[in-house]
Amino acid sequence: MRPNCLAYLTIQLFVVCLLLLFCSSCPATADDAFNQLWGGFSTSLVLRSDQQRHNTATAAHDLDQVIIAPGETFSFNQRVGARDSGKGYRAAPIINASGLLEDIPGGGICQLASTIYNAGLLAGMQVVERHPHSRTVGHVPPGRDATIASWRKDLKLKNPFPYPLQLRIVLNWNRLTTSLYGPVAKPFSTQIIVNRTRLEPDTVVLSSSANRPQQTGTSGFSTETRRITKENGQVRDELISLDIYPAPSRIVAGTSR
């Protein structure tokens, strides 16, 4: 490496260290240091229950204004911790592994994880760990969701850049918005593309005296999610995930004999 390049990298590292020291010692002015938007995403809260909104706000309190240092991996579970009533979480519906709704403390905060996940994708963060739901969800398209479960399923995003990034969360009655800000302008553009294939439900016939549908069934999807990054005239096409959301079966009552 040439001496001038080494000197440039040394200066960059020194600046990053100063930024981290400045932000940790002066939290009131951290927003001023991180004034360049790198990635943001918003989802609707219109159909969410009061309990789900409360749980989302409780988790957001632990995550808002978190600074992710260069090379650091952000962990949703590590930052939020256990979701239980002792921390103020309320019972609310989640989609369990069987694709059914189940009330547990902290239900609804997967929407926060999904919203952060999409902001991270647009900001160029590396996906270390992410899990799709067992069924499609209403707040994000298939292929762009992220489910979490205490200490079993996590959302982990790594900051691969020489600059720290700050996570910001804005929550009001109808919208949830997460953003990642940096101290310098983002030097690249990103586009997320999802290719979807529809999966039709199977039909299950049950013995019954009534010949009527017991469950109508809905479509599922298989998805391929890719990230296109453009920087200095170069284009990079990156496979993010391959996901399957099974179609709930169509259940029909048969004719009794």
C-alpha cells in the first residue's frame, strides 16, 4: 500500500474514533453528527391492536438512537432482551411455527424487526441472521419480513462500513418508521427486488354430514429477494434470501354415508 493511501486510511479511522467518542459523551448532540440518511422504511400500524402498538413502543425505547460502530453486528434480541410482563410487555397475537395466531407477551414486535430489516437492507448492511415468518404478514411484502423469538430467532445486521450508523425509530398512531443515519453521505444507491411465485393451497376433504367448506384456504408464496447496489458506475447484484410461505390448506367437509 502506498504511503499516501495509508495516511488517508489512518485519518479516516481517526475521524471515526472521534465521532464515536463524541456521540457517546454528548448524546444530546448525536443527531447533529448523524445527519445523512442511509436507509429508511415505514410500515402501517392501522390494523394493529393497542397491545401490539404498546409492545412495539416498548421495544423501540430500547433501540432508538442506538449507534452501530464500524464492523459491529446489531442484534435485536441482545438490545431488547426478554419480552415478558415484568418489562411491561402485554399479551398480543403472534404467528407461531404452525402458522396459527397465539397470544404471548411481546406479540407484535416482529413488525419492528421487519421495519428495521428493510431499513438495513437499503442502508447496505450485511445480513448476519434473519428468519421469515411461517405465513405471509400484512405489514411488509413476502420476502421482506423478519420474525424474532427470544434467544431462538434473532435479527442481526452488520455494519460493514468505516463509519458508524445511528438507528432512529419514530412511532405514532398510524405509522412506524425506522431509519439509519451516517456522518457522511451514502456513496451508493440500493434497490430491493423480490421475485414471487404463487403457491396454491392443497384441498383436504374431511368426513362430515355437511358438504360445505370449513376453511377457504389462501395462496402462499416462494420468494427470491435480491439487492442491487450501484457505486461509481459499478453494479452489484446480491442474493439476500430464498423464502417459502406455505399456503394454508383449503378444508372441505365430505358427504356422509
